[in-house]
Amino acid sequence: MSPESLIPIFVLFCLAGGVIYLLLRFTKTDIPMGRFPSIDGLRGILAFSVFLHHSMTWFYFLRINEWALPYSVYTHFGPSSVAMFFMITAFLFYSKLLDAKEKGIDWTRLYVSRFYRIMPLYGFAILVLFIVAGFVSHFTLRVNALLLVIEFFQWLCFIETDINNITGTHIIIAGVVWSLAFEWLFYCSLAWVGKVIFRIRTPINILISTGLLFVVFLLIILYSYPNGTGIRIYPFAGGITAAFLARNNLIRKYCSSAWASCLLLILIPGILLLYPDVATPVPFIGICLAFITIAAGNDIFGLLSHRLTRYLGMISYSLYLLHGLVLFSCFYFVLGFKRAKALSPLEHWLIIGGCSVLLILLCSLTYVYIERPAQRKNANAASELKKAIV
């Protein structure tokens, strides 16, 4: 069996679906139908694809000690999925701005909701990351205590620095944190875009605070992630374009048709199989067209709006943040690098199958006990913050 075989992709997605089916059957979990059901399902598929990307990356990392992949479909699963995540963010929030032209927008509530959506689970992930780093270093200080505290705050600011002099610490969490810095940069631009372009009434304190934070996140990105900054930002433009086009009834009609679904089933595999890099013009435009079609209502014959994929979408943030910790723990603590390095491709994917089951169960728990309670605090927290500001 070749390490890049496509068979594990289908097997692992089916395995994930089976685990979710059992969870839904025995827990009676309610999966709310969002405004854009196809986007909800897409989130889940993208997050699981990033997991598959890093699962394959681990296969080569264990053998060549380099965090990189030779070209295959799995290579696309990382950057292409993150590009679509950025498109989703831009689509959803520019849709809010377009709606707000008539009825306005509660900026305080928006930013508080973003904080509670992202930071509680992120804080948990960073806490686990430092605990794992402690085990790796046998809880022996390799740097002075003050520097360790500084490193903790750097991670809270989405800077992937080495912890306690452990080279390549970012590998423990699969190096996914950089994307959150770009997400926050985008969020901080919204108030100014709303004010300047959409003429939405925006309090001066919101403009000042988001403007300062925009500069902070821009500096973080330029300092910590200088390579390919522009290419990483481009996908937001695809989501913005989708927000405008998806409001057109004629476009929605054609994008929701069966022939458009057939086109997606040709376009997406074609991009994955024929082009090695999503950052080049042809595959990038193809990904944008695919996303616009989905954002305009296409669910690929019900796949993206199915309750199994929507459940995967519901826990997608946990999947995205925690899968690296699960993979590292498996290969470092359970198997050990030496034993994991000797695994055949088939054995490697069997181990990944076990990790996928554990990951879905873990992410279901973090969603119930961390994400969902934090989301419920949004309204009260926003009201309290408004009172404090006034």
C-alpha cells in the first residue's frame, strides 16, 4: 500500500460518519440548522481534511524529520482547506455587513461573540500544549521562569514560539495557530470597512480599539509569519466575492441546480489531482468558484447539509485545534517515535483510524463542555461590557 493511497480518505470519512451516527443515536444531540447549512457541512469536511493532511505529514516527519509533504492529494488538504476556512469567515461576516446596511450592527456584541467563540477553546488547547511540553521536557526548566511566562503569553497572542527550549514546539499542535492570527486581523478590519465602505454607524471607541488591534495583529503576522502573507490573505477576497454574488437570486438558482453539483464533483477532484499548489492562479480560481457555488446554496446532492456532516461542522473548531495534540500524543507517548517510524503505510493508517475515533469523541466533549457554554455567555457578556463602557 502506498503512503499516498486515496483509500484511507474514503475509509476514514466513512469511519467518522459511523462514529457520529452512533453518537447521534445514543446521545440524541440536537444539531441546529444554520442560515447556511451547506457551509456548516463544509466546515466539518475541511476540518477533517486538515486532520488527514497532518496525519500524512506525520508519516514523513517520522522518517525524514522534516515537517513537509511530497506532492499528493494530501498536500492540498491543508492549505486548500484553510483557504476555504478563510473564505467562510469572509463570506459570513460580509453577509452581516450587507445586512447591516439597513438595520445596523451591534459591534460590541459581534466582537464579544468572536472572543467567546475562539478564546475559551484556544486557551484550553494552549494549556494542554504547555502540559504536553512539560512532559516532553520532563518538567525541567530549560529557560528561566520569566521567559516561560513570556512564551505562554506569546502563544496566547497566536505566536508559535518554542516552549522551554523544545525545538519545533509548533509540531505538537500541528502548526495551526497562525491561521487564528489572520482570522483576528480580518475581524479587526470589519468595523472600519463597515464605517468607510458600507456607511454603517460605528462608535468611535470601536474604531479606535479595532484599529489598534489591527495594527497589533498585523505586526504579529509580519514578525512571526512573514512568508506568503499576501497569498494567505487572498482567500478572504474569495469569500467577500461570494457574499455579494450569493445574494443574487439568479446565481442562487443556477448554483443550487443538479448540474452545478455535478460540476463541483468534477472541479474539486480535478484541482486536487492536477495542481500541486492552491496558491497558483488556476487552482485558486477553481477553489473560489467551488466555494461561491456552495455559498450560494449548493449542498452537493445533500452531502453538505446532511446531519452527519453538519455534526462534523459543529465540532470543526475543536477538530482543527486539537487534532495535532492527539496525533503528537499518539506517536510520542503511546507508540514512541522509534516504533512509529517502523510502521508500514497500512499500519500507520490503522493507527490514524484509531486517532480519528478518539478525536471525534474528544471534540464532542470539548464542544459540549467548553465551546457551547462559552457561546451561551455571549449576550450577557456583551450587555455587561456595554454598561461598563457607558
